[in-house]
Amino acid sequence: MSELRTGAVTYGQLSVLRSLETHGPEHRSVANLISVWEVPFGVGVAQVMDAWLQLVAAHESLRTTYDLSGPAPTQTVHRYHPSRVAAVELAEDNFGEALRLGAEAAAEPIDIEAGLPWRAFVTTHQGDALHLVTVIHHVAADNGALRVLEEQLGVLLEGGTLGSVVQPLEMAQEQQEEPGTRSIRHWTEVWDRLVPGDRDPGDASERRRASLYSLEGLTAAQELSDRLKVSVQSVVLGVGALALSRLMRTEQVTFALMAANRLTTRWVPLVSSLNQFAPVTITVDEEADPLEYLRACYVQCMTAYMNGCYDVDALKEGLREAGLPEADPTAFAKHYNFLGDVDSEPAAGSALRTGIEWRPSTQRSGPNFHLAVATGKGILIGVGASRDYLEGNLPAVLAASIEAGLINISKGSERTLADVSLDNLWRIF
């Protein structure tokens, strides 16, 4: 590249940047995404380092800085310069230790206004390369982009080449030429139906996550998905809303769905952040037929996802003009994220399979409730929550209730939601 290139940011990048304003400067590290990718046996340390730098050279988002000083942020793509990738020797071949080191590297904010939006190092044992560990700012990559990078890293380590790639500035230009007025109109019309208490709780208490892995739960979710001709992720969200509404004694819950926005072939391999929030308010009528309830949840989810690519600044202005003053259209207290494939199958005797696995968090800002789901041979159900919102073991209770709800609804004997038992008699916690 012969010169710097500057332009507008994409809708996804803008959403990330505006969301960081909600977290505040003291919580900027929440945007750092950790990846630990295993290195094939026999591949040398220098080859891994070189492969990562080839990815940096190919994908402009990995060498972009952002100017946040004006009313509209801009991005500047810098020339490629080889950067230092460290090697860290481990006492043993241990994935958990590599992940711990990645978490340490992610604990410090990344200055996206002045430097590269990533950190990377290779873990080694007795000189052999074990993992490539990366920490990438969310404005430069989302989960879809991380999968792209992992796949392309594998190609390079096998001696292959990347070919041409699509860049964020191309998407930004296209979005500027074809503004998404339809989506702005949609959100402006439905915004006053969102549950106010599910917007921004201002909850600074400790977060933690309770997770379980269920073979029977996935079988039930897939059976319901096939029977109703709806997605597995919408089935799980519907049951999750039912469980949460009972626990909190409320009839409506607003979730911010995570829209990936990789809807066309052209943008699937883009390394950047395309994620945006697509809010949906689910009403739980205990007298409703369970299958009709799940079908209605699917329609609501699809409507939200199809409007999930939009300019959050334009939405803010649209809400103001409609008499709905809104300080931050990216602030939501309850998130739902369908992550796709699990990272790996849990061991047969692990707490994930037989009980509940707990994971602490240093986060003190953002959503006070986060339902995250992934699938493999079973379904991974993770309930993250603040202590002020779900005290004691309630995150575990809720995760177990979702598993029970999936299994019991799939049996098809209940006439109303009120008949559906969420008691989980086979999960130990």
C-alpha cells in the first residue's frame, strides 16, 4: 500500500464504538476478544509468526486506527509493517495456561486511536510451537471474523495462499451509498415497545456465568426446530424467555439479539465487526399453546435480524425526531447470543455434562444478563448475570430450567405454557 486511506466506519464498527461509550473509559478492556488456536504438530514457531503477519498484511482491519474526535468516527488504514510476535515458553503443553495468558493480555485496554488493534504471541513447550494466542479489539473482529482468521491461519500453515479479500472500507462505502432507512424506520416504530427496565440497568455488581452441556437438550431443541420449521436459536430463546419471566415474575422481556450481518456471500469472509444489536420484546402468556408461542418467537427474531444492520447514530436522530429521546441506542441490559459451534466437546465426566460449571468475570459494566448458546453433539447453555440481578445460584437454576423446558416442551403433552414444568431433576448443582 503506497499511502494511508481514510473513510467512514461501517455500521458494525460504529455500533462497537458507541457501545464502548456506555461502558466508559475504565471498562474499555471488555472489547478485547481472546482466541487460542492450536498449531499443527511439526509447524515451527517462525512459520506461525509469519502466518499471523500475513493475515495482518491481508486484512486492513488489523492495521486500522480510528479517529473518535468528530461527530462521526472515521477509520484510517495504515501501511503494513512487520510487527513483533513474541514466543512464550510454557512449563507443559497446556491449553488452559495459554488461555490464562491470553486473558492476562486482554485485561489491558487496546488503544485503537493510536496503535494496532491486536496483540499476539506463540506459546511453546521445549521449543515446539503449541498455540497462537491473539487478543483482538471487537471493532476489528467479531466471532465470524475470528472463524475466518482461524481457517485462513490453517491454510497458511499448510503452505497455501489467501488470494484476494474484501475490506471494511468497501462495506462502509456501500452503506454510505445505500443508507438503511427501512431499518431505521422499523426501529423507530417499535422502540417504545421495549421494556424500559431491560435497557440500561446501571448495574456495577460482579458478573459470573453458569453453564451446562446437554445432549438431551439439543435433541429436544432440534426436534422442536424440525417440527415447527423454525431455527434452534429461536427455540432456545423462547424457552429462555419463559424461564426468565417465571423467575423474575414478569410477562415481558426485551433481549438484544446479536445480529451477525453476514447475510450475503460477499461479506462472509470480511474480517471486521459486523455485529449489531437487534432488540426483541417477548411476551410470555402462560395460557398460550407452547408450540404457537415458540413459532411467534421465531417470527419476532427473524424480523429483528432482518433489520439488524443499521446506523445507530441515524437511529438516535430518528428517535429524537419522533419524540422518543434516547441517550444510547446500543444500551441493553439483556443480551442473547447464538455462538454457533462449540469450541470443543467437554470431557465425559466434566461439570458441564453432569452439573453446572461456574466461571467468574472481572466485568462490571454492560448487560446484567447474558444468555449464550452454542451447539456440538450437545447444546451448551451459558447464563451470565450480575449478582444484583440474579443472586446466589440463580444463574445455575435458570440454565437448568432452560434445559428442562426444552425437553418437556418437546414431549408435546402440555396444552399451555403454564403446564410446562421447568423443574430439572437430573442436573446436579
